[in-house]
Amino acid sequence: MARHVCTFAVAHTNISAQPFSNAGRTVRILIPNNLAGQALYAKFSNYYSKRPVWIEHATVALADEAGNLLTESIQTLTVGGDTSFAIVPDRDVFSDRIAFEVQPGQTIAVSLYYPVSEKPTSGNFVGTFAVRSTRGDYAAEVKMPKARILSTLSKSVLTWDMTNAVTTLSALIVEQDEALIAAPNVIAAFGDSIMQQDAWVTPFAQRLYKKFPGKAAVCNLGIGGNRLLHDSPASVKGIYGPAGVERFAQDVLSLEGLTHVIFGLGTNDLGLPGKDGTPLDELITVSQYQNAVTEMVRYLNKRGVKAYGALMLPRELNGVYTPMRESLRRTLNDWIQNSGVFDAVLDFVSPVADPPGVGMKKEFALPDGLPPNRAGGLALAQSIDLSLFE
């Protein structure tokens, strides 16, 4: 019998406030794959738009290290047998099954050509998986010449390049033969920008894939600015996404083959109230955090899914993030560490904390003092006990 498991997934949010436009362009998403299988499905989503998004041409292929397609592997993706299709609002759309053999260590490329002159409003606004986009239909072309990067936006947030948003693709699913392949672990990283910006998730996945070839897949479900209990404030037009407790079912529980969840929400519940038009009374309390997290973990455990809590990273004090909020972070971390609610705890404090002061060591933090940079992300990734995912 066939088994379906996710090898890639991202969480969608309202990206209408971002300066992205895929009109007349091809976007190529490169997916480091660690699973074996004989077929693929692509999952597209358009939850935050009031009109369809059209894809005129879509392909799946294997790619080399430079992101160039391997010619003999290029195949056309279809939906309902059509090579041109619409991603309708408020729902998921699955491609037709495509016979496509994959092996651990390969890179899968999904190339999407968007013909319509419209600004996308549904997607994941930090497209760390997308190679440069190019004007014109290059979905079936080996190379993408004159590719574009949103350098101004990326340099204001990250120290590395960021490309166009992944505007419609939300998951790539591998079909396996249950009689031939043991079920792999599918790990959801469920959090905010500390996950979404990918500093620690990618090196963690690389370590995991090297140790467990064919036996694990990591899906980054981070949304920048996301909070556990409250939706994105109106001032940022929904870009921070719905509350974690609301998107939990759509983003986490829907993952095919889900076995583990790394839980990393909470820092924006502490730091956002008082900023971006967010009311101060939305500052989370200890009991609110404990009750919400406990309910989600118990639900996961009932489904046989393990939940691992990531301690909230140290952060710098400022006019909003006061010593009182820092004390609250420490209280919540103590509960994560010692309550016994989680199946295991990932210590994301010790590897990067600045012991004499408050916050992360300068060499591990981005300029705003909250998300880790590449060095900080690597320190976090290397601190994770991979035996938790055997």
C-alpha cells in the first residue's frame, strides 16, 4: 500500500503588505530531500486571497548544487489533468500524482510560472527555499538567467540573501511503498521568525539527514512575528499570521506523516504588545501560556506525535521589552524545562546566551538582537540531541 509523507512544507500568511510580485515571472523552489519514494504530489494554498492565483506552467525536476535542472528529470505538474490551473481562495489544491523516483540526498526543484499581473497576497514572505526568480516562462528550462533578488529588503532583515516569496506552494509530498520503506519521521518546526529565517533549521536538518538518510524530513512552519494567542495586529495587515492556537490544525496537524513537533512560539507574545499598534493588554500571562501549550501538546500526544519544547532565546532589553518581560521569559522557560509537559526540551539558551548580561552574545545575534545570525543558528543546531529523532 502507498504511504504519503511530507518532504517540504511552509506556513502561509497574508503577504499583501510585502513588495512581492510574481507577475510574468518563474519562481523556482529548491527542496533538499531526504526521503525515498516513487511518486510526488504538490500542495498549493491560497487562504489569504479573495481571488484565484493562476499558474500557467509548473514543473518538478531534480536539480544540481547550483539550482540547475537535470534535463532528463523534468516533468510537468498538472491539476485535474490541466497544465494551466488556478489556486482558488480559502482552500488547498493538490496536483495530480506524478510518477517520480526520489532518493535521499537529492534536491527537488519545483518551478512555477505566474502569468497574471497581480500581486500575490497569500504565501510565506521569507522565501528562503526559492532560487532567484526570472521574468518569463523558465519552468522547463535548465537555467534561469538574469535572476532577481530582493536585496534591499533582505539586507534590512537578514545578513544573507532572500528571494521572492513562496507564494502558492505549501507542501511537497512523497509517495512510498509501505512494504519496501519504513515510515520516516516527519518533524514540524512550529514557531516564529527564529524558525522562519532559517538560521538554525537548515543546519539542524543537514545534521539530521546525514545521520538518518531516508529516515527524516524537516518542515519549517515558522512565521515572522507570529504569536501563540493573538492574531497579527491590523497595522501590519496580517503578515504575522493568525494566532498559533488557530493555525495549529491547518499548518501542523495537516502534515502527512507527522511524528514530531518542535514548539517555538512565545517570544512575540512577550515582545510585541506595545509595538505596531498592539494593545498592551495582549501581553501573555503565565497561565495563558501554560494552558494553551498544554492543550496542544496533549492533542499531539494522543495522536502519537512527540512534542519538544524549545526554550525562548535570550533577547536584549529596550523600551518595550522591559526587565519585567525578561523575568516573564525566564519564568516561562523554567516551566518549559521542568513541567514535564513536553516529551523533551531543546536548550536554546545556553549555546548563545551572554552570561554577564542580557540577551545573546553579539557574535550570535542579528542587529536587532532577537533572531540568531548564521553563527548563532549553527550553535543552536549543533546543540540538538539527534537521538531524539531516532
